Amino acid sequence: MNHLELFNRTCAECSSLITRRYSTSFSLGIKMFDPKFRGPVYGIYGFVRFADEIVDTFHDYPKAELFARFKKDAWRAIEEGISLNPVLHSFQQVVHQYHVDHDLITAFLESMEMDLTESAYDPAGYHEYIYGSAEVVGLMCLRVFCEGDDAEYQRLKAPARRLGAAFQKINFLRDIKSDHEERGRVYFPGVDFTRFSQEDKWAIEADIKEDFDAALEGIRKLPKGARLGVYLAYKYYTHLFQKIRSAPPQRVAQERFRLSGKRKVYLLFSSALRHQFGAL
């Protein structure tokens, strides 16, 4: 192994470590991918995770300046094909190898910037934010899964967007208390956190169910090496969704719902069996 290969591998391992530290659920899902897909997806996750951390977590630091620097460094890494920031280096490799559309990256960065200034959204802003913060991440991963087959990418693009949207909307429901109390945000248009009603909850849940229903057919058509990992993430989120749906709005507004470790293990093995016997 020459020194450049060592550098590339070390940067990739940094993105893998970030994924494992920040999300056990997604880490398990990624392990279900064909090995050729794992590194690139880690590279995407590391990039989006660090961008999100800047705008969500670093309250005692100049977040706008930090994000502007991160954004500038990201585009420079993509332009030059190298970065001494290991997260940006591994991400730019994915961008070049899989021809990730630059407009997807732009939309993602713009949504993250919205978190620096916006605290409430109208319907147009809500859809713009979800597209940039979640749907485009699914599309970046889809570029990896399709391995240059643009026709397949176009066929699976719509359900990939719907899956990303469903995941993000569930995140909003799960984190509605912390988003409001710690960050001053309410993402759902027209929803007053202090008066979160059953009607508000039903409308949001109906929208999420439509997204999930549209996404499932796309998951079934994914390349075999990606299908189980994406399906496992889908199962995690649909079970989390079921827990939230069964709770009254007052509880959702005060509690962060999770899946237990035992439930995650059960979903892992049941999903693997369904995949093995062609029952997805």
C-alpha cells in the first residue's frame, strides 16, 4: 500500500467511525450492504453528519462562520480532489467516483444554512428544507447503489426521495420537544408546539404513511447489494413510527421515542430472513 492509498483508507475509516458513533441504527443498516457500498455510504454520512452538527450543536461557537468555512472547504475539496479534512476528503472521493450531482450537494448545504436563521416554515419552505436535508441524501446514496446506471437511477429517484422525506418527518416528530426548546424550531407548517393537537398529529402521520407506501416499491427494486440495508432502515423507522402513532400528542410533545436494542436485533434478523427467502 502506497502513502496515498493509506491516506485514502484512513480518511474513509474516519467517516466510518463517525457513523458508528452517531447512529447505531444506520451503522447496522450499512453493514447489511454489499461491502463495495459501505465505504461510499460512510463517506456521505460523515459529510452530512458534520454539517448537521455545526448548525445543531455548536451553540457556544460562531456557527455561521464555522458553516461558511465548512462549505467553502467542501467545494474546494471537490474541485481539487483532495482535502486534509478526512471527512471532506472521503466525501469528495464519493462525489467523483459516483458522479454525485453538484445540485444535490448545493441543496443539502442550503438546507443546513436554513437552520441557522429559520425557526418556522411555511409549506413551501418546509418542502424545500426536507428536500435539501433528507431527500438529496437518499439520492446521493442512490447514485452509489446504481453504479453509473443512469436509467436505473431515474427509475428509483422518486421513491428514494419519498423514503428520505418519511425519515426526516419522523425525526421531526421524534425531536419536536428538543427542536423547540433547545433550538427554537418548529418544522411543521402551521403547528404551534404549545398546542400540538391530535388533528395536527393525524395530518402529519397521514403524510408520512403516504411517503412510506410510495417508498416501499422502490426499495424492492433496488440492486440486491443495497436492498437489505435500506429495507432494514425502513423497518426501523416504520416501527418507530408505530410507537409514535400509538401515543397521544401530549406525550409526543414531551418524550423522545426510541427502539430498544432487542427490537433492533429482532428487526435485523427478521429482515435478513425475508431478504434471504425473497420475501421483501
